[in-house]
Amino acid sequence: MKVTGEYTASLPLVPAQSSREAASVQDFQSTLNKALASSDDARLKDACREFEAIFLKQLFARMRATVVRSGLLDGGLPEEIFRDMLDEAVAGEAAKGEGIGLAAEMYKYFRRMAEMK
């Protein structure tokens, strides 16, 4: 598969489930644009890690949605809030350091794009 074209900040990859997710995506876009405008490597790395955390959180939520609930042990809204917070915490920790490699690849891509300009 060949990918061509200019970079555009059209996110998220999957529509946000909540206004909180939408705010996270907007924060990422703002951080990314500032990092690219200032050519700040540290800020760019942070933005890429932030995106990886957002991606992982959405991945965890989509995976959890595939699990069939029996209804016997359903915790209702409190459980949903807890699971959302748990997904966010686990995704944030997973994105630290080397993470799953998505942040590193994004960083390389954006560095190359900045050097070409």
C-alpha cells in the first residue's frame, strides 16, 4: 500500500465517544501544531506519546465493547466510569518509554516532514 499526500491534522481515527475524548484529541492537535511550528523535538516527542496514549485508550475501549456482558455482574454507570478511567491510566502508562512503537514512528515521520519544508 502506498501512502501519498500532505499531512493534515484530521483526527481522530475513530470518532470520539465522549466530549472528554474529543478534548484530548484537540489538545493533541494543538500540541502537535505548536511543536511543528517551533521545531521543538521534546515537545514533538511528547505530542507523539500523547497520540499513542489516545490511540491505545480507544483501542482498549473498542476491544472491551466486543465482550458479551451477561448482566449478572453489571456495575452500571459506576463500572463504566471506572473502566474508562482504568483504560486511560493503562494507556498513559503503556505509551511512556518505548510504548508500542507508534509514537517513535510518528516522531520520525514528523521530523522528516519538518526537514523537507
